[in-house]
Amino acid sequence: MATKDAPLFPDMPPQARCWIYTATEPMSAATQKSFLKRAATFFEDWRSHGRPVHGDAVIRGDRFLIVAAELKGGYISGCGIDASVEMVEQTGEALNVSWLPALMVLYRDADGTVQHATRSEFRALAKAGEVTSKTPVFDPTVNTVGQLRAGAFEQPAHASWHATAFGLANRQPA
């Protein structure tokens, strides 16, 4: 498991797959430690069609669980992916961690705190000028370690799909 200051998944190639889960609330340090310990146990035996999957996980910003994986010489099957999703869901349940739905918009407010909103709520925030082209937004659809390392997960709204979807391309802070 990587520490908060270490490069993300240093022993994974850029093309390794990743999945990002967002907790509804920040996780305590103890919860994070327990979650990562349980994930590490899962990774020891993770298989895709009988072949060992190399997996790892980190928690960033107290809310984002990032699972990364590679299968040497192949692709992780749907069943292999399903097994990791089941691990995340069961571990979350055991540790009282709930996950946001995939279609929520994730951003940092003026204080730097991670917030979430529905798409219509985020559109209203943009219209009111409460979020702008400079607002940091998150893209949980990032799906490779290389994209994570390149900074595609968190970036200003003007550099993300958020600019077009919410009319933020030219909207500057008030």
C-alpha cells in the first residue's frame, strides 16, 4: 500500500486498470487502515480465470478508495472485476462505509473540502457562480494508473469534461 506522499502505485505499469470509489463521508484513519488491511488480504488471492491478479489500493483525501490492478499478459475478466467490487462493498459494509452513486459530481469547495452534488445541483452552483472554471473537480471515470499519475483525476473544471457539461469553460470566479 502506498503512503499519502508516495507516487501512486509505483510498481504498476501505466496501463494497469484502476477503479475509484467515493465514500459518502470522510473515513477515519482507523477505518482507512482497516479497509486497506482487508483489501491487502483480498489481493493475496485475487484471481481472474485462475490467473493471479496483482492488486493494490490507496485512500486519498479520506474519501477516495482507488483500487489498481494488472494481470500480466492479459485483461482482468468481468468475474475478476466483480470479485473486487464485491470486496469493496462487503468491506465497506463491515466498516460502516457507504459509497456515493457513480453519477455524483465531485468537487472541492472554496475551503478545499471535497463536496458532492447531483448533476442538476452542480449545474445550479455553476449558474450561481459558486463553482467556476477554476474549481477543482474529480473525474472518477479515470481508469488507468497512467491517467492517475498524469493528474486526470483531480483538475480545474476548465480542463475536464465538466467545462462543457456545465458551461464552465469561460466562467471565472466572481
